[in-house]
Amino acid sequence: MTAPFGPLTPDFVLTAVEATGLRCDGRLQTLNSYENRVYQVGIEDAAPLVVKFYRPERWTDEAILEEHGFLAELAEEEIPAVAALEIGGRSLHHHEGFRLALFTRRGGRAPELDDPAVLGWLGRFLGRIHAVGARRPFAARPDLTIRSFGEEPREALLRGPFLPPDLRNTWQSVADQALDGVRRCFERAGTLPQIRLHGDVHGGNVLWTDAGPHFVDFDDARNGPAVQDLWMLLSGDAPAMARQLDHVLEGYEQFAEFNPASLHLVEALRTLRLIHYAAWIAKRWDDPAFPAAFSWFDSPRYWQDMILALREQVALMDESPLTRQF
């Protein structure tokens, strides 16, 4: 099994940071991340910084720099997203085949998504992020499409070794039904503006302090419909999600327009995430961190549960979309 981040020993990490011109004090802490590798590094006579080593071959330099550029735009507008630091006039650095960026360390706790005030606060900042994101699209980063998030992952899973033979045909049939449902939802939504998004707004990518939220990990930033950055804040049954949506949009619409037709996509995007997530784990299985963290992935139980989840999504996508209560 290959190890794409195998060379990242403590000495390698510290040497790579010092190659940017900084001086490390020897302190190093590994932070939670699977797609990339992220560390907190002590800096002499200064606050520690966070260094992010990008997964080799995932993004082009141009795509990474677009992420950094978006973060810089947000910082200029005083929107609380953690921007990549420019050192020596560059935000992206190279060291012995790896690409890395440095960020100010920002702490915080998970947001309380059952609190209406928290949802409204998040909505306000997402509205501000989207107002900036709507200025122009990404050029080097991809769009969120049914093809890239659903059809290609489905094909990759069918080619791979993980589907149990006795469940393969059932999974394929249910996945096909689910993707048909996704297409119908997109048709009902019609043509929606495609803007620059965070792309993965869940509780783990929002850190909360007494001063409010800040958004981290724009690694999945791409072009897509605004609702992609909203739906993961919603949970529970339909009435509960409708109430949560009202609180989010109460803040969001202070800064950005929300197209109600995009509510047709909530369950479709949830369905795409189910398929895309499974294909992501399969694609990364040669990284030793993945079998250790997702040991359940190649068990029949996981695929049985996924079949049930996709069947539920098929039914949900044919129901009426969420509606606002006020």
C-alpha cells in the first residue's frame, strides 16, 4: 500500500516550514485531517501557525491559488474566514514535491446548530460569503454537477472492489433510481446561478467563539448553487428543517438573495453527497489513514445501510420540497 504522505516526518514538516523563511521552535502537533495533512507548528518569538500540506495531484497550483484568492477577498471584506498567509509574496509554497500553505491559528468550538440565534448568525456570514462568491466564478476549480458528484462516483464504485458481490446488483439499481431522482430535482429547480462556494459547510468546518463563527477548510471550494452551503446546517424531519431554514435565511437574506427554487435541490444534494462520499473513501483507500479511520467501509453492513439510505432519498426527492414558514 502506498503512502502519499509518507515522507511527512516531523523533521520534514519543520524543514518545509523553515524553507519559507520562518524559524520553528520545534513544537509540532498533528491536527485532524484526512484529505490533506495539517499541523500546528511552533514559531520562534511568535504565535504558532497551522501548516497545510495539500494531497499530491488533487488540485493544480492554479486551483489552490484560486482558493487562496477567494479567502483573501473574504478577508478584505472582514468576513471571518481564515486566509492563507503570504510569505515572501507567495501564499503557496513548494518543498520536495509537496505543496503547502500557512494559516493563522484560530481556535473555537463546534456551533450549536439547534440554537436559532446561531443559525441566524451563520446565515448572515454565509450571505456575505456568497455576495463575494457571486462576483465571478472559479476558472480552475470544477463545478458541482450531477456528473461529477453522482455519475462518476457511481461508475468508480462499480469498477472497484468494495461492493459485496451479493449486493452489487441491488446497489446499482438503487443508485440508478436515486440519480434519476436527482435529475428530476434539478429539472424542477431550473437554471440557478452558479457562484463560488465554501462547498462543505458542516459543523466541523465552522469554529465558534464568543465573537461568533469563523469558517475553515475551503479545500472543497467550487462553483455551484448557493443552497449547497446551506443544506448541511439542516437536520431532523421536514418541519424541523423548515424551522432551521427560516432562521438561516433570516440572516442570509440580509446580504444575499436566495432563490426559493433551489429548495428542490436539498434532498438531491444530500443524495449526491452519499454517493460521492463513498467514492471518495474508495479512491483514498491506498492512504493508510483511510482503512484505519473507515474500517467499516468494506463491510457488507455499510453497503446494506447505504442501500437503505438511498431508498429513503428516492422517496424524499419525490416529496414536496422544504417550504419556508415565514
